[in-house]
Amino acid sequence: IGSFRRQSGANIYKNRYANVDNRYKAIVKEFMMDGKPIYRVWLSGFESEEEARDFVGQGRFDGAFVVRE
């Protein structure tokens, strides 16, 4: 639901969306991009990929997409 170069920005966003719909939890994951860290804020707690796709389809988070792990 968000991507940041600074961890502090990611944590602020994570805290803002810590408990979406009393169901989904925001988490921060660190990745490397072009040799620099990037911090992505994900929502977890979906029961299925279909549920996640339905959530994204609601358009509540502009640019959000589903990632399978």
C-alpha cells in the first residue's frame, strides 16, 4: 500500500494503517533497489488471493497491487 526510501516514512504510514477494517495489519518490509534500501508497507491478513484482489479493486489505496509470497 506504500513504498518509501526512508524507514521513518514507512513506519508513519504503517502506524496510520495499523489495523484496516479491524482485519488487516500493516507491516514494513525492507528491500534493496538500485543498491539502496526501500521500505514497502504491506497489508497482511487476507484469507485468499481473491479477497486481496477484491480489496485492491475497491481503490482504497491508489496504486496498490497483490503480491504473493
